[in-house]
Amino acid sequence: MSADCLFCSIIAGDIPADRVLENDAVVAFRDIAPKADTHVLVVPRTHAPDVAALAATAPGELAAMALAAQEIADAECGGQFKWIFNTGEKAGQTVFHAHGHLLGGDLGGSLV
């Protein structure tokens, strides 16, 4: 945990969030500025600055994030979803704790 990290504070329960799922490895909560019908952040409990760092230091938590994303998508959007990671400030990352944006529902096409 990092004392000055927003997501570490949410994980610790110090800051409220609309939690969707949590287990020993991850916490998932609704984005405060949703970009889709379903927009959930899937966050590992282990602090790592981005997804690449998480893969290097805690690959099991990255796998747990993927399983959690699928579980949420199964419950909320027919099992179909986009999972986006912003890595670095120029890529739009604003909270430097690894997290995936699960987007589901009518997304109006493909980004790629």
C-alpha cells in the first residue's frame, strides 16, 4: 500500500467507493465518471504503478484481475466487455496504481 495513493485508500476503506466485487487479490468499483453503461475499475490490492509493473512483480494478481473482470461482465453485460489499461501520463493514466477499465454495454463499435 502507498500512503498517498487514491486507490490504496479506496482498497483500505478510507475513501468510499461503489464496490462491485472484492476478493483477496482485487477490488472492483464503479468509475465516478463512467464512459459506458458498465464502467468498473478492477484494481489489484498490491500497489504497482501500472499494468506492466504488476505483471513483472505480481502476475497472479493480474490473472485474478482478468477473472474478476469476466465475473463482473458475466453479471452485468452478457459476458462481453472491453478491458483498457492506461499506462503512463501521455496515455491518460491519472492514478498511478495499476487498474483496468472494464467497459460493457452498448459501446458503439470498436476502438481498434
